[in-house]
Amino acid sequence: MLPAMGRSVLLLREAEIRRLLDPAACLEAVEKAFAAYATGGASLPAVINLEVRENRGEVHVKAGHLHGGSHYAVKIASGFYDNPRHGLPQNDGMVLVFDARTGVPAALLLDNGFITEQRTGAAGAVAARHLARADARTVAVIGTGNQARYQIESLALVRPFREVRIFGRDPAKARACAEDLRLRPGMPAGCRFVVAESVREAVEGADLIVTVTSSREPLVHAAWLAAGAHVTAVGSDGPDKQELHPDVLARADRIVADSKAQCLRLGEIHHAVAAGAITEDRIDAELGEVVAGRKPGRRSPADLTVCDLTGVGVQDVAAAAVVIERARAAGLGERLDI
């Protein structure tokens, strides 16, 4: 029988959450969550996608539970692409955490989208750790927003790259992104951050390519990719978004999904299957299966590998668990009686 419990919620705001969730801790938690999901240790319902077309907005609702964990979580994240014109952040959101024994609300994480950004960067690093060549030195980043920064910050934990090429439609934003990354702690010593004039210039000869845009049309083509390259596609988290031409997946030696079922509805795999470039059986593994050792990732230095990351709710649960555990240990946050 469960003991009687008071009805209160732990409230944490963005500044506190940023102190509690560093890239290394998030990477470790997310990697374990992927393995749990792939081995039957997690529950993950389908994503709810809501478009607010008249205001160029999109909303994603994701949930998940790691079996045996003390909590489950529901994350609401939004992207309103005209917000910067009004002095508002483009991305926003919050995470709602509940007691897994009772369903009682346990925490309200007012992170303004930070947890989504951090755990997405961590997922990219997990993909690189298991799929990119160990000697990968040149990285291409397509996109100049916050996620470009989170991806490179987390990638630095798993690969000692020496050059990052950044492409964005706005050269000024690309230059700002390059300078921001150059000054960030944790970057590999001596790394060069350069601005590319085109997507092709960025990706040709690159060992590792990360796409982090909201594009609705293909940006990266197979002919531009070197043998042995790895591509992590992050931006295509809705059915209408696309960053890779289907020929990239047709050419790939290994195709990995964060969630096979989800990537068949969203993301690059969805587009490649719809175009007839690949069939469903060309999906070689889920990322968690590779992490858990159930299926191979990269098999040879010459493999062209692609990982389709559409974002899964267990990432949010894992990151939120780190935040709550550390907040309680440090005595941070505010208690609200409910």
C-alpha cells in the first residue's frame, strides 16, 4: 500500500535547469534511454503534431516512460518561426513530470525549450559515437540556429573534430554561429570554424554531416557525400519537413532510425519510402538497438551511414530525471501546493 503523500509540485525554471543539465550528463542519460526503448524497457506513444499555419507555428507533444523509473513525462515543444521578428525566441516549451506509481503531478519544468535542445544535441552525439568513423575530423553543419550549437557542443564529447563548416541561408547568421562555437568551452583544441558558401561546399569531403534546419525541400544530395561519411538528420521532425534528397538514403550502406515506426511517418525515411527510393526493409536498425549491441552500426570505414532523428519521448524522460534528481540533491526549485 502506498503511503499518504502531500500534493505538491516541484517548480524549476530555465536558469536552474541549465545549471542542472550539462551536455555530458544528458548524453549519458539519453544513450541509456535509447537502449531501454529498443530492448522493451520503455513505453513511447505516437507524437501529436499540431500546426498553427496562420502564424507559422508548430507544436509537438511527446511522452514516454522508462519501465521501473520513478516518473513519466509529457513534453510540449513549439516552434513559431516569426517570433524573432517580435523579439521572442523561436522555440519554446515545457516538460510535465508525473509520479509513475500514482500519476500525481511531480514537477513542472519551465525550461523554455532548453531540455528539447539539449537532449536533441545529445542524441546527435549518440548517433555519431556509434555510426561515425572514429577518425572523423571534418564536420559540416547545415543550419545556424540554436540546435547547430547544441549538436556541435555534444559532438565534441565523442569525436575530436578539427574543422567545422557551417552553412546557412543568411551569411551573417552563419558567421555569428561560427564565432559563437569558436569561443565555447569544450571545443577541440585548434579546431577551425569556417563559413561555407553553399550546402555542397560544406558537405563535400566532410566526414560527418549534421542537418538542423526547418527545410521543406531537399538540401543534401548523395553525389556530394564522400565514402565513409556519416549523416545525422535532425531537422525533419514533421511529415512536411525534408533535408536529405531521397538519393542519400538510396545510396546509404546503413540506415538507422531513432524510432522506426515514427520515422516511417515523419522524417527523411518517410520521404525516401514515399518516393520509392528505399523500401521499409532497408531500415537496418533503431539507434537503441545499435547502442545495446543488438545490431551493428558502422561495419566498415567506407560505409555511408545515415541516422534519422525525429525525437522520441524517452529522451525527454531521461533528461528530466537528471534534472529532478540533481535539483533535489541541491535543494533547488520551488514547491507549489496543489
